Amino acid sequence: YAAKYNEKINNKAIFVSDQWEFTPSWTLDTGVRYDKHSTAGSKTTWSAGLNKKFDENSHAYFNWGQVFKAPTLDDLYYNASGMYGNPNLKAEKGDTWTIGYGTKIADKTSLNVNYFQSKLEDAIKWVDIGNYESEVRNIAHQKKNGIEISVNHELNDNWDLEASYTHVRVRNDNNDGNGYVRDTSYLPNMYRFGVRYHDDLWNADLFLRGGSGADTGVFKNSYGYDAQNYLDSSFITLDASVSYKATKDLSFYAKGYNLFNKAYAESAGVSSATYKYPAQGRRFIIGAEYTF
């Protein structure tokens, strides 16, 4: 759909960070950021990260940060095909933290596991308002938590295998007396598996991406209308990229997405048995990068 608005927003920000290695095995990262946004106002946010190195192959870490996420232009002003932005939106605010552990489980195989959690006020979300229309709203509160597992295996000096799995659970409190209720508009399971090639001149990768557990049931939305999040409970697609370093400063690249040309969606929303926010079909990008 083509958005219909002629608006602008302005954001100015400054960020300062510091890293302190206070013992040979402990490192502390801290940061502070100040944002001045033309519609969302001003906010100072802080972040901190602590890393513990056990040996050359393993470490544990803890990261915490405050959130200030202003609404986008589409969030504020989108107006097309029964989908409406909301110029009165507030910025998302809250806290997020991650705890994790990374190690080598074999000579050429590394593993990373982390647990993440966030709690937001005024979370921004598209909401069905009936009659096949939707509007962006601020949810009172949102909790999100999950786990991510990734594995990398080095086949040789040029070839690597990579795999990852992410599970996420999202719950919303709309101040309607029901407390926190699971948000079924999010895909709970995401997978990624692929192979990567690299040498002094070439970099290439081929990755399968997939999702599962999507909610396909028909339900009554808050306005009493039938609604549906997804048409398919799972999807799988294939992406690829290749780049060539012609000189020290010049590189050429080509990327292909959704090579299976699958019809799927990673964002919930169904209208008249079609996705409101479908993923793009098969597409290719070619380009060059020059640094100076």
C-alpha cells in the first residue's frame, strides 16, 4: 500500500560510552544518550554491560538498557487502504536486559545462549478497529521475554556453518482489567541455518530462514469483529548474498531475498483472506561500495 502523507520529523541525539577493564577478566561498558525528538520530546537513557571472561574460549555477560523509541513517520501519519497512523502517539519507554553465556563446545564449534526480557510503557502497535480497518495505538504496558541459541561450526579456513533458534513470548496489558494477555500477533519461533564462505576477496552466504507457531485461528477483536493474525502457521524461505573486494577501497555485491518466492508474512494482519503486511516476493539487489 502507498502511504498518503506529507510530513516530517526531526531527531537530534548525542551518545557517550566508556569501557573499563577493571580486572584482567572483568569488563564494564557504560553509556548515556540524549534524544531530542520533534514529536516525542526529549529523553536521556542509560545503558550498562558487564562481561566476565573465564578463559580464552568462554565468557558470560549481562546487558541492561533504558528504552526510548519514538514513533516513525508511518506510525504517525500513514493513511491508506483502511490503515491509519496516529499523530497523538507517545514514544515507547522502558527497560531491557540480556544475560548470556558463550563458549567453545569443541575445537571448531562455538555456542552462545542468552535470555532476554523487556518491559515497555506505551508500546506502539497496529490494532484492528473493525470493518477491516486498523490504527496505530499505544498499548498501556508490554512484556517481552525469550531465549536465543546460536551455534557456529568452522569447517575449514574458508567455510562455516551457522544455525540459530529464537523463541519469544509477548504479553500486553491494555488496562481493560484482564491483566497481561499473550499477544498472538507475534511469531513465537524463528529459525536460521546456513553456510558461509570467506577469503581475502570473496564473501558469500546461503541461509534458510523460517518461522513457526503462528496463530491462524479466527477470533473476535475488541470491537466484536472477526479477525485473524496469520493464514499460515509456518514459513521457510531462502536468502543469499555474495561480495567481491576488487581493491582495498572498492567492493561489489549482489543479494537475493525470498528465493523460493514464497507468500508469507512476519507481521500479523489478515484482510479478505490475504495478508495486510505480506513479505516481499523474490527480489535482488546489486551494488558497489567505495570507502575513502
